[in-house]
Amino acid sequence: MALRLTIPESPSETDRDAVIAPLRAYNIRQAGDPRIRPVAILLTDEGGDHVGGLWGKLVYDWLFVELLAVPEEYRGGTTAPP
């Protein structure tokens, strides 16, 4: 079977699934159930509002960070705002 490359203008979830499906199948055959589960570590201010944090997932007990948001005033290595 001949393959060709295509680049969709607006990739869809179906396109994403076409890429992920063979990877998942291979990984499951090699390493078993990946036990995928979401992870959130939230930054909470003194008022109890969530102002940032980490969003990701655990796969085969490895943490994959998808999003990380730290309010600007807390960046730069300090633990307290200026």
C-alpha cells in the first residue's frame, strides 16, 4: 500500500485519533494498560480563588504536563509576591 502525506487545513479530533490509535495499540501491546488519569495541581490565592496551576495526566505513572500557569507576580523564583 502506498502512503502519502496530507496536511488538513483544520485538523479535527478524527485526525488526532488517526494518529493516536496506532500509538496506543502498540504501547498497550508492549506495556499493558497505561492507566491514564487526569491530574490538576491548583494555585489558590488567600481568598480561595484558583489563579493558576498545572493540568496534565498520568500515563504509565509518568506525569505529562499539558498546561502550566503561574501568575506573573509569582514568577522569578520567589515564593511571595513583591
